[in-house]
Amino acid sequence: MLENEKLNAEKAANNLNQHLSPPLGDGGMDGGFTFYGLPYCDSTKLAMEWFNERHIAFALHDYKTQGVTGETLQSWCGQKGWQTLLNKRSTTWRALTAETQAAITNEASAIAIMVQHTSLIKRPVIVKDGGVLSIGVNKLAWANIFEQ
């Protein structure tokens, strides 16, 4: 079953790569945005479709294949708060033991678990020049930020 999940994720990533805007390096140096997420995640796909429909360039940073550092998460938490970044509605969160869930009480413990389980990071995180512009799906906020 794990092999099927891996194949499905690879197929979804390949399918999405056909529709992505041209890569823009780190998403900041040359004026574009970086989406941090998972290519097979419905939220990430929705955001990418929204940006593509508006011809807004972005690059995708896949947590699973490219990882994310504790330092990056600390920066994001400092900007938006760890409670906003930690996805407690995810399947991964529900799979954690009650003891593990209860132990996540501050930024440091949230960052440690998000580094260990990148699926616990709310998606997508949209970044430009190191600044977090948006976390999660919010089309109204996107319109206010990106359609100026």
C-alpha cells in the first residue's frame, strides 16, 4: 500500500509539473513567489491553479522531496505564529498519539514535530523574498495580496 501511495504521489507531481509556471529559483530573487507544499495536496493544487489562471509566476518547493529546515520554520513562526503554521486538521496530526499531540505546547515543540513530519505544515505557504504572504487556502486574501 505504501508503494501505491508513493506511485500516486509521483504521478500527481509529474502531472502538476506540466502545468506549473516556469521555475523562478528561490521565488524571490527574480520577482516570483515560492509555494511551499506538497504537489499532490488539494490545497496546494488549488493555489497553483488560482495563480496559473492569473498568469502569476511561482516555483513549487516540495516539502517531501526538498525538505524544510528548522530555521525556515522558525522564521515563518516568527512572522505568522506556530499555531497558524501547524496543521491540526491533517491526517498526520490525527495519526499522532494523544501524548505526542499534548506535548506540542510552544514554538520549539511545534517546529520539532513539523521538521519530523512535514505533512503537519499547513499548505501552501506562499513566500516572497523570505516574507510569508499567505498560509493555507484563502482566495479573498490572495486577491487582496496578488491582484493589486
